[in-house]
Amino acid sequence: MPEVLGLWRLIHRVGRIAEPARPAPAAGEVDPPERAVAAGLAGSVQIRHVDAGSCNGCEVEIGSAFGPVHDAERYGARLVASPRHADALVVTGPVTRNMAEPLRRTYEAVPGPKVVVAVGDCARNCGVFAGAYGVVGSVAEVVPVDVEIAGCPPRPEAIVAGLRTLTGR
Ligand code: SF4
């Protein structure tokens, strides 16, 4: 019981730590991808993440985007464990030889219509790994990409903003 009281006091002392919510994107301010509109994603998007060869920097920032401070879930974006439950893929890293086929298969496993978000410069254009022997190419060279989020790695705010173009919230 004293442990519970201590925990309660800690929660009370720390209070709410989430960043204040920024205003929702205004109509006309964002241009949701055609396939996001076709998929009827407005308000809620279930996301499967695929690391196609990242250095793990982008994963740290995605973890932060979904953590208690940036809290992407409050805008309707949610990570799920299976591509079969997903509306969208978030892909990080350049696509390595070993991950090209798994990425294609994961894309095929997502029920359509579906959306692909390339997160980070490596996903967009291979970034610092361009030309490396183990790299097949950018994400768009393997599966169709609808949204790109720039940065190496992108800040969590940029990841949240990119996902909000899908949820519209
Ligand atoms: S964009 Fe930067 S942080 Fe992300 S996987 Fe590439 S090198 Fe790592």
C-alpha cells in the first residue's frame, strides 16, 4: 500500500508531461495523399513499422513520437503489430538486399487501399548509405510511397506532423 501511495504522489507531482497539442491542420493546409483519401483514413490510421535497413536513429525518434511527450496517438495514429491490421506502412532506412523482399511481402499483406510513409532521408533517397554495396535503393524503388518525412533523423514533431496529414487531426 505505501508503494501505491508513493506512486500516486509521484504522478501528482509530475503532472501532465505531453507537449501542448498544436492546432489541427486546417483544410487546404495539408494535401492528404490520394490513396489516404481513398482509404478513408480520416481520423484514424493503424500503422505497421518496417525497418528496411535503418541505423536505428529513425526508430528512436519514432519511439519518441509515440511516447508520452509527443503522443501521436492523440491525433489518431496508432502502431499495430501486424500488417494485416494496418492501413499504412511507416518505413525507415535504405532498403537493404535482405529487406527488399520482406518489405514487398509486408506491403502486399496490408489490405488495400493502403498508404506508405517513408521516414528519414535514408528511406527517401538512401541518405548516407547511397551507393553502399548492401543497399538496393530508396523505399520508393521497392514499394509505392505516398508521404515523405525528411531529416536524419526527422524530429518527432516532424513525424507527428507527417502522420497528421493522414489522420487529418
Ligand atoms: S535517416 Fe539518418 S537516422 Fe534515419 S536511418 Fe538514415 S542515417 Fe539513420
